[in-house]
Amino acid sequence: MKMESLPFLLLLCTALSCAFPADTRQMKEDDMQLIQKYLENYYISKKDSESSFIWKTDSPITKKIKEMQEYLGLEVTGRLDSKTLDLVQKPRCGFPDIAAFSTFAGEPKWAKQVLTYRILNYTPDLHPADVDAAIEKAFNIWSSVTPLKFIKEDRDRADIMISFAARGHNDFIPFDGPGGSVAHAYAPGKDFGGDAHFDEDETWTKSTEGTNLFYVALHEFGHSLGLFHSKDPEALMYPIYRKFDPSVFPLHQDDINGIQHLYGHSSNTYNDQRESSGREEPSEPKEPALPNTCSPDLTFDAVTTFRGEIMFFKDKHFWRKHPSIRAVDFNLITSFWPRLPSGVDAAYEIPEKDETVLFKGNEFWVVRGDTILPGYPQKIYVLGFSKDIIKIDAAFYDGHKGKTYYFIADKFWSYNKRSQSMDKKPRKIRDAFPGINGKIDAVFQNKNFFYFFHGRKQFEFDPGKKRVTRLLKTNFWFPC
């Protein structure tokens, strides 16, 4: 953007020379260029760029610096202090922050609940399967709090087109090399509407190092669905990217409120949708009638965390529930994992690897999202069990200790990830977990507690105090 009067940088220097004491006036030229570019990219509208910028206390320049500081949650001084300079150098979304509300002007949104997406190309930083998994996981998070469903398209034009590109890429918003703007996406609409672009100059990863593709994609797809930036520093839709924490559900209540303002709450049943384009989408498996989740006789075969949610398995079915969201999603196991047998015996998640392990009889599968990883099933004996063990009753992974616990009858084994070894002998459940007696149907960890299921009862166990803190019903997590 160019000014019709004096060059922006010269005016910025003039503003800074008046705003700072004499001993701090020698601002580095690269800092001034940095803030110039930042304001031009994210805080100056076309109308602003056409006005005359002459410095005074309430000049447009000072107002823009104050607007930026207020938006990003900084102390509002109108000056370029160290905290301001530090924050504007952090990786962020490439979409500007000037807006009236947390949704785009006019609140554009998709008029249908089944959306398609297509990945046009892949980054060499990751295996294509890892890119697919990250994108799918991001869509699943938004799906978990809305009625929206997302279907991957491999050939035709899709609602949301996803691509990796560097610098200029034919959309009038060029990327800026490593750091800075790492991605951007467009609000729902025609042509570019909904499309998401990722800067190939970044180092894309599936871990907490580099630039985590899942976390960035989750933010950008918020734009693709109609959300603008949030001023809440804890929200996913805050413009500055934080380090990805796989142990925390990535959506803040502000994000959930925004997306549900546009599309409503998650539905327990799948409505068979047809695309407005005239072509039919692949039909989903018909969902079974929801059993009485509030029955006092309800029991579970297995329970595990799953990408911030909790999965409850029973015979051919499973429920998906986020701890802070009232809605419950109910599915056939085969609708999610077609090659997985019914009646899961045990399950646990390894969040840092985005893997879930499922047991049936003397075999186990490792899945990532709705994909069974190659090479499975395998026999449980490769984990170190003797041949007289024919099934696992329950299991969970304790990320704090790096141990996996396997429960069989009234005993348990533990596998140490660091030493990569299984206990030679099992221990009595009641010795390590006082108050938990006999066979365990299911167990999972949520925050700092373990939850043991035995018949129609659920025990909340505090591992720090080594005691049962609450006796709950099995359907405690459901809106009964």
C-alpha cells in the first residue's frame, strides 16, 4: 500500500522521534521497516492508506499502533516497546486484524452442512499421509462442535481447496518467506472462498517443533468456515500462533461460541445431505438408533481419550464426547474404522504421536484418526505378554510417567516407554490403586485423574493421593 503524501516509513520515523525520549530515538531501521510492514499488512485499510499521516498525539500512525496493541492484548502506549516488537515478530496468520466482529463482515457462511475439501499439493517437509492426517484432524475438531461434516475430494473442484505455495501465488496476498505470515484462508464464498494456503517457506511438522500443520490448519479452517480473528489471546482464532500443546483441546470457548453462532451445535444424528451443486455425496452408513445412554444399567467395553474427546465403546457402537461440550456423537465402529471388528476390549491414546491403540482378543490395531496404520493387526505377544494371555480387559497410557498400564483380571502389567520393557510379573490392581478391586472393564486418564469402570460404577482415582475421590455412574459424562 502506498501513501499519497509522504512515504509511510518517513512518517513513522517522525512519529517515533516525537514519541520516544532522545536516548531511544535511534530506532533500528529494520525495526521501523518491520512495524511499517506489519501495520500495512494487518491494520491499515485502503481508506486509511489514502489519508494524510502527519504525526501528533492522536495521529493516524499512533492510533494504528495503539489499535494493534489493544487488539493483541498489549499495554496500549502508541510506542514501540520491546513487548510490542517481540510480538509482531512471532509467526501469525496472514489475514489482517481489522474487522468489526469475530465473524467476517456480513457473516458469510456455508449454506450446507456437508463440505468437501481437496489437497492440491503436498509439502516435502512431511509424508503425504501425515499431511492428510493433520488436515483431517483439523476438520474433525470443527466437526465435533458443529453439525458440519467434511469429505475429502481427490479430483473435482471442492468447497475448500488446500495448497502449499511460496511468495506470490496468484491470490494478491504473497507470502513473506520463513516466519511472519505462515498461512491464510478466505471466508466462505465463490472462487477463492474457503480456500486455505500454507507458506512453503515454513518448516511444517507434526510435532511441537517447527510449524505444526494441524494447529495452523485448524486456525485457517476457522476462516474457511466464516470466523474472523479473536482478540482473546487464549483463543485458537487469535492471530498470533502459539506453540502447539497436544495435551490441550485446541478450541477455546470463544472459538466454540463463534462457530456455533454461525452453524449451531453438534448434532447427535447424521442428516444425509446432498450437495447444492447437483452431484450426490457418498452416502454415510446409517446410524443405529441411539440406546438409552442414561440407563442405570449402562456399561462400557472400553474407554479412551481421542484427539481431545473421550470415546466410549459398547458392542458395535461408540460415543464421542468432549468433556466441556454437552453434545454426544454416536456411531457404528465400522462407520469410522471399516476393517475393525466389533466389540473392542480395550483402548488407549498416545497424544504426542496422535495414535490410538485398540485391542480385540489377542490382537491390536494402531489407528490415526479414521486410518488404520499399515502392518496391523499384530498379536499382543509382540508387546511382551506370555502366550497364556488371550485378551486385555482395559488399558491406559500415562503420558506424565511414559508408562502404559494393561489390566487383566485383578492384575496389571506396565510397559515403560523409556526403557522399552514390560514388567516381568504383574501386580495386584488393589495394591497400586487402593479402592479399585477386581476386574476392570475400562479405564482412561482425564487431566490429573484416572477413571476406572467396573460394571455400572465409575471410580475417580487421584494418583497423587493414591485414593478414590468420587464414585460416579458410568454415564456421568453424558447429558443425563
